[in-house]
Amino acid sequence: MAPVQVDALDRAVAEGAEALFRAQRPDGVFDYSEDNLTSTLGTVGAVSALHFADPGGSADLIAAGAGWLRRTQNPDGGWAMVPGLASEAGPTAVASAVLHLVDPGGSAGPVASGQRWMADFGGLDAIPHPEVVAWCRQYYGFVGWLDPREMRRFPLELARFPGLYRKLFDLRLPMASALGLAQARHKPLNRLHRALARWGEPKALEVVRQVYEHEGSTGAWCENAWVTGLVCTGLARAGLAEDMVAAAVGWFRRSMHPDGWWQTGPLDAAWSMYAVRGLIEVGYADDPRLVASRELFVRLQQHKPFLAFGCPPGYWGWAGTEGWPSTLETGEILSVLSRLPGDAQAGAVAAGVEWLTRVQDSRGSWGLCVRNTKVANSGPCPMTTVQAVDALLDAGVPADDPRVRRALRWLARVQAADGTFESVWYRHHTMATAAVLETFTRVGQAAGPTARRAAAWLERTRLPDGSWGDGLGAPGTVEETGWAIASLLAAGADPAGVRPGVEWLLARRTPDGWPAESVHEYVRFVSRYANPAFTQGMALRALGRYREVAR
């Protein structure tokens, strides 16, 4: 089979790259916020918090948020995290609950429709994520749909043991602490649990304040309305930390969109790192327009420890300069900086390598940021682990380094029998399996059993039209097709085998690039979102590698 013509590939790459650059701001951010940050969860969090913290003074914001939730309900009665997508259980449960909380009369119809959707779904216990079930049960308890005794108890006494507390709750520490403080006053507790809560209360409140002050005492936790809503709701119901509650109310007022919604939080780093990575892959590393992005990444690195999570300095988060630490963003940005020309970023690269080294789990894996945690959605993740390994390799760490060897051994142990790998932050299994295959190839293990099983699974799950979906029957997406093609080519696959996928990618290109699909897990198995910069970057990566073969 003849390869796709190089001139067609050149044209697609050039036009795709320019479509990406059109999204770049002068400060180097590739900005896709306009259509991708609208959030049901963010709005629910804000409306709930304002109801408990400032019902009179914020009545206008509460009414606006409730109106927006009613307008964005799907015809089937459910809600999605991003309006317009298919209904999801988590957003539906909390949206219907908060509407009943703030406007039981005016929202009776939407609430009833939402609860019918939940009943058809199977109720809260059918949600395939224990953390989401716990948050939803909190909201059901707020509105009287659940006996408070059935709400999960957050053990404040564990705050007296910071290391254990972090491992059990990870990034949920501020939310669990604040809601636990409220439970100490509203949830029926036996004498022992009441005494334990009083004993742990000062330390739990200290955790919430540590995060608040780390982020500049702005009133936002994680720059995220859902997270801030949970924290503010807990503190307000507990009658504690009036300064933090007032700051949160002020932040909600400043950050509400005129249409009545709140966003999940900015993703400046998460958009930009994927855009720049894709551009580097197709030959734009020396483009002067990327200087601003390089400077952006250096500027976004954090140089003070994140005390609440026990994290050392040197990391990146997904948002701004005070964001929460993340191995995923730290790994990807570290790879990007290592591939860009110049030495202005050398110090940032060295600090990033040190951070990854210090947070690697004793088992060899990486989670989101807290070392050795096993918390769902934050604990050891094959995809996160392989991104950290790639970052170390890109930064010059040799393949036989103990950090790399330990990670590869862990990855080999957790590979599923069918050859696949799991991912916490991308829908499984195509992208995680492709990423692991590429990394094992980089370290000279393409012929080993782990890589061979991964490649065989990717070959088996190619769809008849040449694309890849999730490997479980879903239609193909640009993101999954791009990653599968890129990794198979890196592993030495026959280019003729991926040509149909390349043609599929070319056929889906528009003047604005490639269409983005919701393949990113906001909460695993529960809520997803799209990252258009990732979409463009993965398409460019695949086409660039195929172009090299075609030449």
C-alpha cells in the first residue's frame, strides 16, 4: 500500500500548526477556555456554598445559578458536567439536590426529572466511583433525601497524623476536612466519635487554612468553583473560619459568568503543554512564537512546598502560579522544556526532575502528588507513571537509572492480561496502552513481553475505518487515533498498517484543526471533558511521525 503523499501531510501539518498558534495568547498560553470551562459541578458548588454562607446577600447569584442549571438540564432529565453532552450520574445527582435546596418550589419539575433519571440509572450506589458517591450523599443529606447517619463520616481525628491523613484523602484533604467540621455539628455522632472529632478539629481546620494561604488567601481553593464550594459549604455549616468563608463568597461574586455559571478552573498549563508538545513533534521547536510559552512554563513552576499535601517545591499544576501539584502536568511540562532549545529553562528542568524523584512511590509508580497514596483518582496510575518516566528520559536521565527501572518493573506488573493499561485521567484503555508501548520502546524493550502485548492489543482494537476508540467499542476519536498511530510507528510497526488511521485523521481536519472529544476524565468513570489543545497536539504528533516514514 502506497503511503499518503508527503505534500498532503505537509499541508495538514502546516495548517494544523497555524490553527494551534491562533489560540496562543501573547503570554504564551494556548487558550481554549471560551467553550470548554462551563461546568455544572462548578455551578452546583458555588450555589450550595452561597446558600449556606450568604443566602441574603448573595440571593441574586443563587437565583442566577439556579436558573442556569434549569436551562442546561438535558431533555432526558439529567445533567452533564459540560452542558450539551450526554447526561452523567454525578452532575445529575448534585444538580437536582442543589436546586431542591435553594428553590424547591420553582425547581420542582427539574428536580423530579433529575431524580427520575437517577432512579433509572440505579441510584447513587450505581455510580462507579466511591468518592463521587460520598460527595453526592453529602448533598442528599443537605436536602433531607438521606438520613445524616448514612452520610460518610470524615474522621477528623486522623488530621493529628498528617502522613496518614494525606495518604487516605490526598487532594481531597481540604474538602474532607471542611465537610468533617460541619459533620461534627450536624451529623449524629456517638460519644467516642464526638470526642475524636473535637480532638482532631484544630488540625483539620489548619489543613484548610494551609491551602487557603498557599494560594494567596484569594477565597478560591484550586481556583475551582466545585472544590471551593465544598470547602465553603463545610466551613459555613460548621460556623468556623469567618474570614475564609467571606473570602470565598467574594470570589464567587467576582468569578460568576454573566449567564449564571461558574467554571471548574483555568487549565492554562494543561492546554499549553499539549499544544507545544505537538508543535515540537512536527518541527516547530525553534519557532520564535514558542519563546513566550517556554517563559510561561518557567514562570508557572512553583518554588515553595505545598505543606498540606506534603509536597516539595519544583512542581507544576494545571492552572496558575499557585495551583495544586500534579505529576501529570509536571511530567509533560518537563518533557516540553527539555525538548525546547536554549538553556534558560535548565534550572526549571533540574527542579522538576528533583520533584519527580522525591514523590515517586516506593513501589516505583507515581500518583497525582501525594507519595504512596492509594486513593482512587489520585493514587498509582500507569499513565501518570509513564509520563513521569518520559519526563526523566527527556531531561537526560539514562534508561538504566534506578528510578526508571523501578517504574518499568511496576508497569510490567500491573499490565492487564489482555495487554492493556489503565489511566486515571484519560478514558481507558487506548491512550494509556499506547503511551506505555512508546516508553518501553524508548528504553530498548520494544521486543519484550510488556511492549509486545500492548502493541498486539492496539492492533486488535483498530476499528474497521482505521481509527481507534477506547478499545471497548466506542467510535474512533482523534485523540486516541493519534496516540495509537504515534506509538505504533515509534515501536516499528508497518506504516501500511496505520495508513487508514492517517487518512481518517486527514479526513476529519477542518480549517480550525481537529474536533475534540470528551476523552479526559474529570472524575474517572463519572465525568469527562475535552481538551482541544491535546486533540490538535496528538493529531500533529501522529501525522509528523508518519510523514517521516513517508519521506
